[in-house]
Amino acid sequence: MGLFDRRSDKNLERNGLTGTAVVKSRRSLSGADEDPLDNLLVRSARHRIALEVHVDGRAAYQVEDTFKVPRKYWKIAADVELPVRVDSQHPERVWIDWDAFTAAGGQKIVDDLGDQYRRDAVRDVVGQNPVNRDASAGLVESWTRAVKAGAMKREDFDRYIDERVSFGFLTPEEAEAAKRGVD
């Protein structure tokens, strides 16, 4: 389990079964990793991660839980394999070993993903934080009015809209509709 008490975390870290887990989906619960203006002092944030867990001698199974993810791995995307420890009695309790991931070249793995995490966010835009989606809708309305009033350049509008898509706050279809709305 991602965020159970620290003593349980340490116990699972020391005594859990060693395994791997493939990321099936990931989304920030705080929105921090999707916000380009996030606080640079934040070292980790809670993410909802769906995993396919593999432990020798057991059938693979799915777990979805909340995990604390280090900032340098906020761009983790689907299909990345992570080292984990699993409670032998309660296999739904999973601890991600970020130190082992780092030792195995985790930073390069994440860097090589490029914008995959953003593509995942766009694909899963419906699952994104509704506050971010609502805020984006409000911004689009404001920007549309600004373009029509001559207070914003069209190229700036298009760039802002494209950024909202890349962060997963608008679908490509919504972006195209917004752009048509200022023509």
C-alpha cells in the first residue's frame, strides 16, 4: 500500500517479497506535476498508480493505490517497470523501491520517455483533476475574449491552448473547437 504508516513502510521494505510492477496508469492527486508553475521546493507528491505486480511463484495481479512519488519521477508513464516489495500476507500492500529504480537507471528511463507521460495525460484527460479541467475551461473563455478584443495575439492563444493539451487539461478536440471559436 502506498501511504500506510512509516513503520509499516519500513517493515515492508525490509521483509517484503521482492518483485516488479509495470505501471498501467498514473495521475497526480495534487496536480503538482502537471502544473508548469509548480513549487520547485516540492520533493514528492501523491500519485494514484495502477500497477501490474509480478512476484516469483505467484500469478500477476493488478493493484491501484496512492503512492508518494519523488519529484524526479513525476514523469513516470505507462509500461515502465518498477522494483517493488510486496507483503506476503496482504499482496495488495505494495511498496515501490525508488532507490532501486534509481540504481537501475531510473532517471535515464524517465528521460527517455520524453513526452510519453503527457501523451498518457491527454489520453486519460477525463480522469484528470476536475479543478484543472474547470480552470482550463475558464482560461479558454478568457483568452477567447482577449483575442476577439485585440488584447491577445492569436499565436499566443494557440500556444496557450496547445500547452493545456500537453498538460492533459484539454482534449485535442476541445483545443480545435477553441481555436475555431476565435476565427
